[in-house]
Amino acid sequence: MKLFRSFLSVLLLTGLFFTSIASAEQPWLKPYNMSSNATGTMAAQVKSTSAALQAAGFEVVGTYQPYAAATVISVTNAALKTAAAKTDFGGYGAVVRVAVTQAGDKVQVSYVNPAWMSASFKMAADLTAVDKQLAKALGGASAYGAQDPGWKADQLDEFHFTVFMPYFDDPLELAEHASYDAAIKAVEAGLAAGKGGTAKVFRVDIPGKKQTLFGVSLTKAAGVAGDEHIMALIDGRDMKQTAHLPYSVLVSEGNVYALHAKFSIANAFPDLDMSTFFKINDAPDAIEASLKQAAGGE
């Protein structure tokens, strides 16, 4: 028995040792990359950013202005769609958000770090090439949005805000329909009608699967769930994190899902302090209610 226990101990220590080595070899990640932060006009920067993305081979699937000082350009390409199809809920990673934000006298161009997104959404894909493609299109990028030194991919695999808070694997189940086609029809109708104060920003169908990702904005009609209301409370740092928006709604087969707001907001603002989080403590339930209405849920 002692020999068996010793053998198990060796196996455990060996596993921890190699896990530690693997983690040490992983790069430190932050949720956003800043491509430029310079003087200029919003309109000109939105136009040039959109053109640069398309010239680099990205498809602009949606552009929207959540408030006067910000525009979000949502893009995809073949690599992102292929990566999204590899895992059950990889569809959340089919789109990269690129933001143009007025911050004082500067206009910032930033985007969600594809590596952060891949690790957080448990995607079985390396999106380094996509990141390099974005950096080349928009200019050199510097990472930000988390306290130094950042997070390792294996840490993001189990990301949650704090104890008892939801993980990526704890999504909201917004609605259940008889089929994929019925689910798509319900979501399209709900968004077109603005149910729950929602509006459609984009739609991307995942190749080879009955799965579709919708980008959903929450307008002032959504009350405390509204994009502008929430971002005014949590996006107060100099380097803006506008590319958190819009929210994702995922249709998979006949089911309609969304990431829990307590996960998605925390993942987009990983250094959010508890006092700031409490300022929006009524938002997650309100977001769920709005998205559920748009999805045709009960």
C-alpha cells in the first residue's frame, strides 16, 4: 500500500511539474490591443479603419454606434469561422470587435485580442495569425485591459470573476425552439421588433454547423441593461474597452444561448474592482431579461 501511495504521489508531482512548465511557456495575455491613440476625427478614423480591415481580407459584418463617442466595427474571416466550428460553443469566437473611441482629444483604435478570446471561449484553435493580420492592417498594437503581467491561457480556461460567479460553461439558456430554422426566425423577428430594447448588429453563420452568432446591442430602451448606461459606469480608464460590445447571442440547433453577463463583463474587464461591479449589480438580470425577450424565450 505504501508503495502504491508513493507511486501515486510521484505521478501527481510529475503532472504538476509538467503542467507548471506548460503554463510557464504560455505568453501573458490581456483582453485588448491598442493600434493607435492619436488626435483626429471619429468619422475619418471609422472610415479609414473599416477600409483597412477590408483591404486586409476581413469581412465587416456590422457597424454600430452605442453612444456618441464610440463606434464598433465587427469583423470576421475564413480563419475565424473555421476556428469557431471546431468546438461546441466556439461560435462565440467567430467575430472580432474593433472599436474607434473618442477619449478626450484622442481617437483610439483598439480590438479584442484573438488569443484572449480563444482561451476564454475554450476554442481549439490558435488565432495568432488573425492577431498578426489585424495588427498589420491597423498598425502596431500594444496589449492592455488587465493588470500586469496579465493572464495565461490555462488561467483563462477557468476564468470567473470570483467564487460562486459563473464560468464560460455556465451560459444563459434564453430560449428553446423546435428547430434551428425556428430559432433563427424567432431571433431575427425579436431583434427586428426591438424586443427588450435590443437591436441586431450582425449575424454570422458558422460553416458546417447549425449554429449562428448574433451581435446584439442594448439601447436606452433596455434601461439598466443598456450599453451606454453600463459602459458609463465601468469603462472609466484612459484606454477605453469599447470593443467589449456588442453582446453575443448564439443559436445552436434549436437552442438560443448567451454568455452570462457576470462572466462576459468580467472577462472583458478582468481588473474590475468589486465596488465598480456593485454599481451594475442590477444589470446582469436586466440583460438576461432583454436577451430572453429577443430570443423568444418565456
